[in-house]
Amino acid sequence: MSETPLPAAVGPQDGAAPPLLEIADVTMRFGGIVALDAVTFSVGKGRIVGLIGPNGAGKTTLFNCLSRLYQPAHGDIRLNGGSLRRCAASDIAGLGIGRTFQSPALFASMSVLDNVKVGAHARGRNGPLTDALTLPSSRREEREVDQAARAMLAFIGLEDAASRPAASLTLAARKRVELARALAARPLLLLLDEPAGGLNHQEVAALGVLIRSIRDQLGITVLLVEHHIGLVMSLSDQVVVLNFGRVIADGPPERIRRDPAVAEAYLGTRH
Amino acid sequence: MEKSVIGATFDAPAVDRYPAPNAGTQRWIAALGLIALAVVLPFVVSKYHVFELTMVMIYAIAVLGLNILAGYNGQISLGHGGFFAAGAYTAAILMHRYGVPYWATLPPAALICFALGVLFGLPALRFEGPYLALVTLALALATPQLLKYFDNWTGGQQGINLTKPLPPHWLVIDRDRWLYLIVLAALLLAMRIAANLLHGRTGRALVAIRDHPIAAAALGIDTARYKTLAFGTSTLFMGVAGALAAIVIGYVSPEGYNLFLSLSFLVGSAVGGIATIGGAIIGGLFIEFVPNLANDISDAAPWAIYGLAMLLFMYTMPQGVVGSLGPWITRSMRQIRAQRAAFAGGDEEHDGKGRTS
């Protein structure tokens, strides 16, 4: 895998510009189990940040806190300095956080194109009344949504599948449609939950290219949960390692690779 | 080069391109033909059949309303007869007590039923699937008793008799055919509004909530708001249908709005195609004609025949008549078009426009 240097990624993480996403002291408990224990890290604007850790480390739990599906017991999550504590789950997309799910959560009965159009919901203004009467303004918005959705499908390379039922696609294609759907909201930050899960070698390579172009061409910051270490290391500007709900390492991939604590978490202690 | 890598992972063949440019025009011509047929129909059938067809269209509006909630949004209601009754009594009370002209009772019936639906939809947010069905079942069971209880408004057991409205004097048709045309106009308007609503941002949100509520919320859809809205819109259609039924029948009484009516709407919805707009008409036909047909076949066990008819429909067309036949017709049309295109491509001398077959 070629590691071409990316101009947007260079420069120290704590530069002059404030980070896009700050996760500060987030703690989440399920009954007696501490799923997240004072998790703190931040994601700079325009970066690809990998979030790794063994199974059960709390990666998806953290994503669900970011999506406001879970309410953390302590701590705060800030996007562009604004706290998300008081937001509903449905406010998050409008604020600029898009996400994909571990197993693609497409709307199975809809066409591929309609799935992507739902992605543009947060940016739309049409209400039930303007829809019912089909005012000129709502027609215009529909046209724009249609164009944007087709452009997103072209971006992920699936424009030919626009009118196919979403349920009929392969896993790799469904994952791509889910990406296009998240991108249709024009997010500032994209959360990807194991995008490479279940993909073959060739598909993973193509996914890496796509994620990089999401950042480079669309200027979207990416937070990536992934088990495919090769992919994470080749894409990320910064890698955060979780183990048992705690951040055990946070830094550029070269440093994470050499970190003894990370090796221990993955391979166990040497006796 | 990067682009080609992206494209390479999509291995499934792309069978479906965008529809042919003239498909929209063809659909419009088909729709206008059907509307013309519906306008002519009452003048070629007997007066009793005119009444029956009017009731078919009223039931179609009701089924359409239920489809918005149950089909598109996935909330099953067994109690929509209650909202149909609310619409019917709103019209009856306004006409009988306050002398409101029949046509002016439709907007208040719609608004009152919308408000009732929103009020009922708010607690319904806490119930999913079968639990919501049970809660709404209670509404269906209570409706006739509630109507009897408020007897100084509803006329109790006796109900309310209404005088059937007359057509405007410059129009030389009888009142049944006049009512047929009014109900036809209401049905067409209802179908148009439903189609507009369901094919836009709102409709996509409703289906998204049905298919995957968590993903819908993550994309910014306020699920509680849209589910309540679906309830209110659905009961608005019910209210209009109920008011039209009161006007057309000229009579309302508590026993007409029992549990069976609520169940009929759901049966009509399932038979016609639960998440379709055109299926509502099939549903209306089923509700109006199948009980009578069953009675004609066997007056000893009509409901066994009714059940058999339901089984037959659901077994042969599990997606409902429109839901099952619609995709089949679209596929056949596409094949015909492809064959025609291949045929036209074969001899290049002709432009292929003037062909008829």
C-alpha cells in the first residue's frame, strides 16, 4: 500500500485552529459495566482519525454517544466548540455529523437513489404542507436533492444502480450506498463504523481510495472505527487506541505501531 | 485511475436505467383515460350501482388514509373506524343541528379528525407493532359505545337522519349521480395530495422510519414528529371519507361504526397493496363488493367465503393487487420497449416513431 504524503494532513494536531470534534472525559456505564472510562481525545479539521481497539473496547459505544443514541454519564462532546449534550439524535445530522453503521442500515424497500435522497433530509426544508401542494419551491428543492443524490452516487461509482432496490445489492455496494447517503447531508465530520468489515482484499483497497477522496475532494473530516489495521494505518493522520473503555494511546500511526501498550492490548503481555 | 478502482468493486450488473422519456406522458394519458371512464360510468349503470360505486370511492379514500399510516409508516391501526365515525358525525351534526351546507362540512371534519389523530398519535408513539394494534383495537371497540354515550349530540341509538343534498338546479342529473361526481372529485384530490406527499421529502422520511428508525434518526429525521404527522394525515383522510359517507348514505348510527368497519379498512389496505396509492381503489372494491358476493355464494356461511377470498388474495398476491401486479406490469412494459428498440435498431431506414406495434 502506498503511503503518499497528504498536504492537508501535515502540521501538528494542536495547531492554531481549534479541533472540529472534542471528546472530553466521556464515561458510559451499562449497569455495572464501564463501557467508556473518561475517554478524551480530539479530532482536527480535515483529518482522518482512526479509532482502533480489541473487540469490546468501546468503539461503537463511543460512536453511539456521538450520534446521541446513548447519553453518557459524564463528560462532554463538542463539535466546533458547541456541546452536543442537549441535542436529540435527530439533530446530529443537521449539525454536521454523518455516520454509517457496522452492518449497512439501508432502507431496504427503497431504491438506491431514494436512500441517498433521505441522506439529504437534514438539509431540506420541504414540509408536509409544501410537499402535499407541491409548491414551486418544493419542486425546486426536489430537483436539487435529485441532482445532489445522483452526484453522490457518481462519486461512489454506483450511478448505474440508481433505480435498483437497495436490498438487491452486494454487501460492498450497500456499504458504498450508505456512504453516499451519509455524504448527501454534506457533513463536516463523517463517522465510519467498520467500513471494511466483510469486504475482500480488492474491495478494501478501493474503500481506502474512496475514504481518502472523501477527505481530499469533499473536505470532510473522517473518524474511522476499523479492525483492518493495515487500512487504518495507511489512511489515518492520527490513531486513537481504546482498550476496556480507556484511551491507551493517541498519536500518529508510526508512533502507535511502536507503542508497547498497544502491542500488549492486542497480543497480551509477554511472560 | 482511482476512479476505475472505485468502479471495479461493483460487480452486480446494472439492469435498470432511468425510465424512458415518454413513460411520464404515457402515464398521464392512461390516468386521463381512467378519469374519463370514471366520469362516464355513472351514466351507463343503474342507480343502485351508482350508489355502490360511490361507496367504493369513499372506502378508497379511507383505505388511502390507512395506507399512509400502516403502509408507508409501518404503524398498524385496528381502530381507524373510530376516526371514520368522527368524520361522519362531524358532518351529520353540522348539517342537522347547524344547517351547514353539506360541502362545507368536509373541511371541519378533516381538521377535527386531524387533531384527534395527532392527539391519539402522541401516546401511540410509545407503542410499536402489535402493541399499537392492541391499543387501537380498544378504540374500535369503544367507538359505538362512545357514540351512544354522548346521545344529546349524536342522537344515541337512533342516530341522525340527514336529507340528501340536491345537485345545483342548472345541472340536469339526479342526486345520486351528483354525489358520485363529488366523491370522485374528492377521491382524485385525495390521491393527488397523497402522491405529492408520499413522493417528496415527507414520504421518504415516513418510509425511512418504517424501514430503519435508528438510521432515519441518524440522518436527521425527527421520528416522533413524523410518526405523529402520519397519524394525523391518515385520520384526516378518514374524517373526509366518514363525512362523505354520512352525506351519501344520509344517515349515521352507532352500529355502523363497529370493529368490523375498522378491520375492513385494514383488509382493504392489505388486499389492494398496503404501501401503494392505487391499491386503495382495489381495497374499496373489496370492502364494498366481497361481503355481498360472499352472501350470494352462500347465505349460510358468507364470512367463511369472505375469509376464503381474503386467503386467496393474500396467497396469490402477498403484496396486494397493486403491490404485486404493479412491478410485473412495469417489467413487462420495459421488455416490450426493449424489444421494440431492438426491432427499430434492426432496420435503420425507419425512424421508429410511426410504429404502432
